[in-house]
Amino acid sequence: CCLGPLEKEVLETVWLEDCPSVRCVLVEINRSRKKSEKLAYTTVMTIMKRLVKKKILTRKKDGRSYRYEPKESKQEFIQKVVRCTIQNLINKFGDLATQALKEELR
């Protein structure tokens, strides 16, 4: 369910900018960062590979590089994360979590 801050930033970039490559994501992310905070190509590549491993992105060979695409729309992904989070709360806290959710929905 959970993503780290850089994973979230990469995924947001893929969704918002329609960036299919590591290079495109890197350029978009670094555009708004200070020089001292810019990410390296290999950092973004590692994060995108991790998102493929987590089955959040797909990866297809495109010449000498890879094309990455989200497996789900942003809305579908958020719904899945919310369901997973709720299920984890119920598994961990049982009736207390169920009661709290019911109270929030009123």
C-alpha cells in the first residue's frame, strides 16, 4: 500500500506529465528542485524499477531504453490504496477501527 516520498513524486510525474522514460521523469522532477537537491539519473531509474517490482508501473523495451506506464489511473490507484489502508486498520485494530470508520461516515 505505502510508497516512499520519492516513489510518490515519480508516480505523480508519470501520471501528470505523461513521462514514459527515466530521462523525462528526471527532467520534470529536477525542474523545480534547487541545484543541491537535484536527483541523479540512476536514482530515478532505481525508483522506477522498484515501482515495476511493486506492479505499479509496467516497463517495455523501446530501442535502447525502456518505456514506463502506470498500470492504473491515479483514481484507481488511490482507491486501491484507501481500501488496503482500511483493511490494514481493521486487521490491526478490529472492532475499534470499524467503529471509528462508522463514526467518521456519519
